[in-house]
Amino acid sequence: MMMNDTINFQDVIKKSVLHLEAFRSVSYIDIFLGLACSFAIGMFIYWVYKKYFRGVVYSYNYNVSFVLMTMITTLIIMTISTNIILSLGMVGALSIVRFRTAVKDPLDIVYMFWAIAAGIATGAKMYPLALIGSLALGATLAWLSKKKTKHEAYLMIIRHTDEATDELRVQLRKLNTKLKSKSIRNNFTELTVEINLRDDNTAFMTTINNINGVIECSLVNYTGDYAQ
């Protein structure tokens, strides 16, 4: 009895590896629908990311990767669902892959996870779940992106000479700023301070720029990551 079970198990393995009859169950219609659905969802993610991007520098290549990631994930799920041997081999192959791209914005990771989840649902032929879920996520991101905060953080970089030190200190106290860095060079001093603005009111920059001894004054959006 034990010998017959061993032979039957070996026959199943050989049949699964050599013949791959399970592939015959995947029709061209299923392949086309899966890729078409994943492409549509990927383009929707591409559009949402581009329209509601709130970072400093928009990356076209990173946005395109969402479309490709959705389609590739769909292909992987469709492949491993046809044969148990291929699924084990695919898991082993993916376990050795290491992604070293630094993602600083947590929201970018959410978009990436969205693309993977949509690809999994599409590859499993759960098209209504993938489509309705993506529409719900897109609507949620659109609603949250329109909710503006009362105060936005900015970095103000000021270069000045010793002549402007006293008056500049008085003006910065009025603006309730926080010192981020200070660099002293031979001819001037560079200050980087954090300031919270409301309604993009930047009239104070004219006052600071008119102080005797101020060489340059600039303002940039502060996303939370700062490197000197």
C-alpha cells in the first residue's frame, strides 16, 4: 500500500512538472480580461497619484511603475494559480528579490500596496472587487487631498551679515519660528528656520528682505524631511 502511494505521488509530480496540463484551463479570454482590467486599474492609480500628488518632486517613472506593478502582479497570480509546483517555485524565486529603492513618503508605499492588492484581486479573477475597491480608494484619496490643513510648514532660508542680526532676531520672534540650522561663513551667516503659514501669506518676506544686511531670503515647502 505504501509503495502504491509513493508511485502515485511521483506520477502526480511528473505530470505536473512535465505536462503542465493545468495551463490548459487558462483561456485566452481570461488572460485578456485579466490584463485589460489590471491595465485599467493601473492607469487609474497613475491618474490619482499624478492629480493628487502633494510632495516636492513628482517622479514620472515611479508613477508608471504602478501600472506595470499591477499588471505584473496579475500575471504572477494567474501563473501560480494554475499549478502548485509553479506556485512553490515562484514563492522561492520572489523570496530572493531585494528592493532597495528608498521611499520617503509613507503615502507612496500606500499607492504601491494598492497596485499589488489590485493585481492580486485581478489575477484571482475577482474583477468586481478590484474595480470597486480601486474606485473606493481613489474617492477616499481625492476627499482627503481636498481637506487642507489650517497651517502648512515651510522652511525659510536667510543669508545675512552681522549688521542684520539684531533686527532679524526681532522679526523672527514675531513670526514664531523654530531654528533648524545655522551656518557661519567668512562673510555672512545662513539661517534655516521652520515657520507655519496660513493661507499662503508671505508678505513678511518683504519686510525681512528690506532689513539692512540681509543678502537673500527664500521660502520652500517643508514635507518633514530635512537634510543640511
